[in-house]
Amino acid sequence: MEFIPEIGLELLNGWLPLALFYSIFGIMLISFPKTVVARLYDRSGWTKTQRNLSVFGKLFIFSWLFLVIFAPLTFSRGTFVLGLSVYLMGLAGMVVALLNYKDAPIDQPVTAGLYKISRNPQQVTILIAFLGISLMVGSWLAVIILGIGAFFAHVRVLAEERSCLEHYGASYASYMEEVPRYFLFF
């Protein structure tokens, strides 16, 4: 791993796993009913501060995207195999979490599948996939930027949970008591 990888426009850069990730994500969203996608992106219960912090956090994610798109995949390093494994685990988890979300009744909180062990499996699995890409390009800077972006994603999660609590009431409050925010902790 190096702090800043060589940047350049190459065929075998970090854009490859990103393209696969966003292709799968996009195809899934296109195939979902519009009501599911609308619920997924509903920000109506967010405060102005939460919206602003979310936008600020996206700046870090865009910085991360820029870095990994132009950073070469490091096939010769051991971190590539580890990164690929982490990436595939995150990608598979994201697919499962989105399918669980799609199959949930629109008027109830999502509590089935991965949502039985985490209130936010989409956020966690996306972060895992992106960590895998950071390892595949072998950049500590990518890991650090992603970590900062994860902090702002946490702010986003808090806003989403507050919104769900307002929308679903006691059923979501009970769900919050039973299921941790991020898989095995918190």
C-alpha cells in the first residue's frame, strides 16, 4: 500500500470495479417499482443541518471516486486479493440488502433479511465494497477519505433513522431496540 497512488487514465484502474458496482446498482433500481425507489431516496424528514452535512460528506465521496477511478489496480500486491474479496462481499451484501428493501411492504419498516441483523445494511455493505476497491488500488489516502466519508454517512444514517421513527412510530422504535445500527455493534 502507498499513500498516494500514481494517477492516470488506464484500462485497469479502479473504475472497473466501480463500473460493475454502479451497473448492478443502477439495473436493480431501474427494475424496482417507482414507489420503492421513492422511499429509498425520501429525505422529507431530514433537518436542514442533516441535509447540509450529507452534501458536505458527498464531497469526500466524490474525492474518493476521483482518486480510485484514476488509480491503477495493484495486481502484484497482496492487498489486491484481500481487496477483491472484501469488494465482492460488499457487492453481494448490497444486492441482498436492496432485494430485502424492495420486497418489504411499502407501509412498514424494512425488517427482513439482512435488516434482521442491521438497521442499515445498504450503507454498511456499500462501505465494505468501497473499502475493497481502496485496497485493490492500494491507497492509504483512499482508505482515509473513505473513512471521513463514512463519518458523514453516519450522519445520514441518523437522519434516516429519525425519519423512519417519525414515519413508522412504535414499530420502528421496537425494531431499533432489537437490531443494532451496524451489524454486530452500535
